[in-house]
Amino acid sequence: MSSTEIDETVAELLDRAGRTYADEAGITLKNTPSPLFELLVLSLLLSTRISAGIAVAAARELFSSGYRTPQTMADASWQDLVDALGRAHYKRYDESTATRLGEAARKVLDDYHADLRELAERGDHDPEQVADLLQEFTGIGPVGADIFLREVQSVWTWAAPRFDERALQGAEELGLPTDPDQLAALAGGRPELLAAALVRASLDDDLVADLRSR
């Protein structure tokens, strides 16, 4: 694929799929406590073997129900969280996920004084150290940590470029470079948008086929 074809493919991909999951979940991502906690919640929800659409809907339902901070989440009853997940049809894992959400909220309160910026500081602003700390939350493994860092790189710029395994899979399927630095150079200063678009492409065979047939 020529450099012109690569640029055209990236431009069309961003036009069609360049939206972060945080934005879709209604999170106005900033380097402040509440949005960072909301992103942790979304990352936990996306870590379960359930469709991304249902996970995003569950996050929106939790947030609209008032559970936007670790304190409000920790104060919620287990049944309230189960009910909120159920309203978003997040039903297969609603009970275990409600437990994990409550545990995550309490951990953020106890370990990081309700502010995940402290987690970044404890990890010395090193992406791999921070990924390890994120995996101390029950329900967040390597995939969940990658999701968090992929989405947060717009505000934690020291984490960029973050193109996780799923994003790199999308790049390969589209015939794009699979080197994170090369992808970042194509992202127009918004690596989080290209990373999210590549993840969406990896989950959408029709989108890949359309872009490859141009």
C-alpha cells in the first residue's frame, strides 16, 4: 500500500469509526478524578465477555443513575448496581460485575484517596507500571488495562502512543503499519481516536472489507 493509500485509508477510517468508547459512554475525559473513575468503570465493563455496545450502554446507565464517583459507587447497594446493569441488558455477568464495581470503588477510595491521578504518580507515569497497578483491580486484567491506557492517552500524554493488541490487529487487517510510532504519526495528534477506530475495525468485517475495496 502506497503512502497516499495509507493516508486515504486512515482518513476514511477516522471519519467512519474515529470515536473513543469513553466518548460513546458519555465520559468527557479530563485529568480529573470523576472522569478517570468513569473510565475505570468502563474499562472494567469492557473487560467482560460481552459486546462492546452492551458494555457502553451499561456504563451510561450507571452514570445516569448517579454512580459517577468512587464514593457514590461505593455507597450504592449491590442490588442497585445489579439493577442498573440489568436495565442496560448487561445480564449475564450482572451479579459478579456489581460486586467488582463496588470493590473497585472502595479500592480507589482506600488506595488512591478517590483520585486515580495518584495511581499514575505511584506508577511513576510509566505505562507498564501503571498497567500493573490497574490489574490490581478485580476484573481488570491485561486487556482492561490496555483499554484504560488506550483511551486515557489523550489526557495522560505520557502513555501515548498506545495501540494495544486489538488495535494492531485492526491495523494489520487494513494493511496499515503495525508499529505504534508509525500509527501515531498517521493519527494527526489524536492517537486515541485512531486506536479506537482500529479496534472498531477489528470487530467489524464489513468495515474492513469496505476500506480494503477502495
